[in-house]
Amino acid sequence: MAVGKMKKQDKKENNIIEAPSSDGVDRRGFLKCMAWAGTGVVWTFAGGVPVSRLFGANSKPGDQSSFSFVQISDSHIGFDKPANVDVTATLQAAIDKINALPVEPDLILHTGDLSHLSKPGEFDTLDQVLKGARPKQVFYVPGEHDVALDNGQQFLDRYGKQTKGAGWHSFDHKGVHFVGLVNVVNFKAGGLGILGVEQLEWLQNDLRGRASSTPIVVFAHIPLWAAYPEWGWATEDSAQALAYLKRFGSVTVLNGHIHQVMQKVEGNVTFHSAMATAFPQPLPGSAPSAGPLKVPADQLRRVLGLTNVSYLAGNSHLAVVDATLAGTPAEEASTILRRAAAALSAAGAQGQSTQQNQPTAAAAGETVQAAIDNFSFKPKELTVKAGSTVRWTNKDDIPHTVTSNDKVFSSPVLDSNQNFQFTFASSGKFPYFCKLHPMMTGAVIVE
Ligand SMILES: [Cu+2]
């Protein structure tokens, strides 16, 4: 495992930015090593190769205050579509990976979408699988799928007893300060992930008085950076949170939601998103929309995985390393995802001629069919006569809602192929959005 291997890394996949360092570690070199570890030698790395070789020589191996933890994300228990018909098995595989680590991680962070539809049975299954994990300390933040049914009450009852607001919380572990943030509640039509004023104030207070040398780990579901705002992969008020974090010398921000590894370094802040344990999503912009992406069955476990984070006392930077369930190089996942998305769009182009014409104005009393497809309302704007009914059918493998901006109508969470209808008695314009994916907007115009 020679460090020289780093040179073999594909330059195109390397999103690493040179950043200044104040701790004597060659930050550029460190980050290269981090990316190199990400090519799949993680288990060798965790299996006893002296960490100091990656971090510089100023640290003592075996130091009691050094530790590692694991991030898992997006287990979507309850999902059973072709992209992965057994998400419980792949979560179990992730837990098996954790249990097989030669050095037991101190704790597990779950960065949300524990469940697919926030059903009690889904949370029960997750709990059952996680009970088998050797690390007994597990910390959670919710994803939008965990708060879909009841605005997160059940999530709070189960996982948020010691938390504030919608589940935000912080704790200290061996000199590292952990902050769990919630950016999946109170979505606004047309918006992105949101933290909200109350949580931002709490964060400011939580960080006040802490030494700038304290390493900070922030974990949240939706990225706190502009990973791909076009698909809602960003948080609209994250800049305020990052302003509070700016003075700290080492900030590691971990998220899920996008079901793939993405990484960005800005000054002292490293942003990192983890693979899912349930199903992959396309690379940004490589498909018509986000959503479960089916890859060949023998490649599924090459695009699912978990993240291992090591902290070495005496060195403020944390090593973030991704591992796939298959044990294959994490970097290889993007090739599989790109290929799967290309196959999908080729198939989509063939099927285009069979697409229905979009409905137009209907007579009073008629029912007009509308669809939710590829994370959009179709048609986006629909004109009907007063007295007609609009029926939306969800054609995606992901749940959505049809929620009036002005509380005129509100569907339950619609799973695949479920529908919702509403009869428009009076004229006017009725804008609506999806409560789970607020960038999805539409309007019904009643004449
Ligand atoms: Cu949606």
C-alpha cells in the first residue's frame, strides 16, 4: 500500500481544491490521500495500516482519544421497486461491514431517510437491523421521507427524545463537537432544503464559546452546499450556518439524500455526501430527474455503501473514506451510474411516441387526468372549467404529494400509482407543490 499509488488516481474525478493549512499538515497532500483511500483500500486502511502515514508524523498510534465513526444514509426501509427489491438486505450488508471492521467505530451517524414512507413498521425494521450493529451509539437526523406522514412526530418520538425543534442536536465525543441539523421540514413551494430561523439561532448559540480549534462534524440529510440545486440538492439558508462555522479550523459536513459520493472543499470546510444503503440515483443532470436508478443486479452493491470517518487526536483534520457494499472501489460507482442513466434515456427516447397528449380544458363535471412523472407535475399548468375534477396519478418510484400553496387542497403522501383528486368549484389560479420535493410546482387554472 505505497503512497505512490495516489498518482494513479483519475484526475477527472478529482474535485479536490487546494486549501491553506495551519497545522503543519500538507493539506493538499492530505486530501489526495483522502481521495486515494476513497478508491477502495478503505478496509486495508481501517485494518491497521498506521493512520499516521496518511496524516503526518506528529501523532501517536493507539492514542485513546483517536477514534473512528461510520456514516450510513438513505436506507429507505419499505422501498421495494426494481432499483432494489430488498433494501433491508442491503442495510444488513452495511451493518455487517461495520461489524467486520477490525477496530470498532465509536458511533454511527444515520443521515436520514431511514424509512421510505415513515410507516411504523418501516422504523421497526430499521431498529431491528441496527440492533445488530456492534457500535451501540447511533445518532439520527431525519430525511424528508421520515417526516412525510406526520411532519416528523413519530421520528421525534423514536429518535429525537434528547433533541430540539424538529430533531436538531449536538454532542461532544473525545474532543470532537458533533452537530445534527434538520433541513427537511417546513419546505416552501419552489424552495430547497431549509434550516429555518429558530434552528440557525440555536446553532449560533451552540457554537458560541467553543474554541476555534475544536474539530466540528456537522451532519444533515440534504447537502449544505450547492451539490445540484436544479434537483433540489442544496439548502437555501445554509450560508448562514456556514458563516457561524467559518472560524473553526476543521469542519466536516456530512450528508446523504443524493445517494452518491460527492465532495467539495471550501477553506477549512469539507463537504461530503455518502452513498445510500438502499438504491442509487443518477449523477447530477445525467437523467431527466433524480429518483431511484436501476443498475444491473450484479452491480447494485457496487453503487451502495457507507462512509468511514477517522479522527486522529493531535491532528484537526478528519479522514473521510467511502466503501461500497461490494468492496469495490467507490470511484467506480460513477461509471456504473452514468451507464445506467444513458441506457435509461435511450429507452425513454424509444417510448416517447406512445406518450399521451397533454389534457386541455375540460367541460364542467369532467375529470381531467394529470400525472406526477420524473419529479414533475404534468402538465405543469392545467386549465379546466369550474366544476371539473383533476386527478393526479404518481408514476414515479418515489412518493410525492399534491399540496396547495394556499391550503385549498392537500393530498396524502402518494406512493407509486396512487392518485389524488380534487374538484375545483370556483374559478381562480391554484398553485401547488410537492411537500417532499418543494422544487416540484404546478398550477391549476380554473375558468
Ligand atoms: Cu415529490
